[in-house]
Amino acid sequence: MNRELIGHLERLARIDLTDEERRTLTDQLTRIVEFVEKVQSVDTSGVDASPLDGRFDAGRVRDDEPAPGLDRDQALGRAPDAAGGFFRVPPVIDRGEGG
């Protein structure tokens, strides 16, 4: 992790971080990457990839029950920019089209 990568992530997320937040984020991301590398180094040969082994334990899963969702007008009313019943967001990916 370095300042350039953090700056790139800031631009992609369209956020502005303070210097302290950048240091904290750099430390956290470094620890995450180190953890992932450690997990990837574990020898899993001979370990079945399916933890359920084809069996389904219905006692561990709740019933799927419909429930009211968030009211669209309420959600859009809190959005910084909305139009036509949708959230409007600035483009994130630069497609190199000169604009």
C-alpha cells in the first residue's frame, strides 16, 4: 500500500480523506492483504471444497418471508441527486472517450 494507490482508491470512491484517514486506511488495507496472503498460504490439498457436502440443513436457515421494503420516495428524497425515480451518480469509470 502506498500513497498513490490510496489516492487512486479515493478518486474511484469519490471521497476526500484527511491525512490521518489515509494513514489509517493504508494500515488497515496492509493488514487485510497480509491476512489474505496468510490464508492463501494454508495447504488445503485433500480438503473437500464443499462444506455442506451436498447436504442441506434447513434448521440453520430462516424462512424467506416477504416484508415491506424501503419507500422509494423516502429513499430518493435523501439522495444527493435523483431524477426520474432513480439515483443519479457521476460516472466512475473513465472510458477514454475524451469526456
